[in-house]
Amino acid sequence: MFASSHSPLPPITLAMSDYVRLMREVWSPSRPDEKAGRKLLFELTRARIAPADGFPEGTVRLNSRVTYRLDDEPRARTHLLVHPDDLRWPGAEISALSPLGIALIGLREGDEHRFRSECGRQLHRVRVERVGLQFPDFGVIPDPDEEEEEEN
């Protein structure tokens, strides 16, 4: 069902806006997870960057609804892949800085990628089955209540 554990890395394609936003995250001094940052940087440096008007359909990007299968699980899962700053509903969303999120970003429907669990002990395989609705990326939208507090 899945490729061998020694298969080459799948090609990945990123939208320029996703690349810029994720690269900022990699170099952010407030990023709490150094290992995840290094893994994300590795993926970003090997990615093909595509303009928004030429972005290939069926490719996972930030704010995409993605259906995927882990390992040999009988049922697929569907989540929204989001920038870590935009994570609001952890049960419905996956952070692009999580091991699974890093593995998914830039894959196309049918692609597979290996990744290690957050603890680093278990090796998993993920396969993208479908890339659905893609929401616009407005970056972080400030909370108006917080802005009012800062003004006072």
C-alpha cells in the first residue's frame, strides 16, 4: 500500500505566501520547538515555490482541507492545515509546525511522506488522498479587544 521506508522524498510545492510565512516562523526567536524548526527549514529549502496564480490543484498548502491516511489505518482523516499562529480548533486543525503538518505541506494528492511522531520514537507514513477547500490566508487577524486594551 505504501512505498518502502527507503523511498526518496516526495517533491513538494509551496505557494510563495506560505513559504514566506513559514520561513518567518523558522527564524522566529519565540519558536518553542527547535527540532520542528529544523525539520520545517529542511522541507522549505527543498520546496519548489509557485506563484499563487500558477499553484497546482490538489496540492496541500496552508488553510487547505486535507484528507489523508496514516500508516495502514482503515479510515482516512480530514483536517485543516494551518499556520501555528492560526490554530484555533486543535481537534479540527493541524499545525504546520507539527510533525504531521510538516510532512503534509506541499504534497499532492497521492503523494506519501514519512515522519516521526512528536516524541521522535515512532516512524509514520502519511498519504494525501484529497485536497479540498482552501481558505484565504489573511495572516493573523488581531483581536479587536486586545487592540483597545493597548490603546488605553
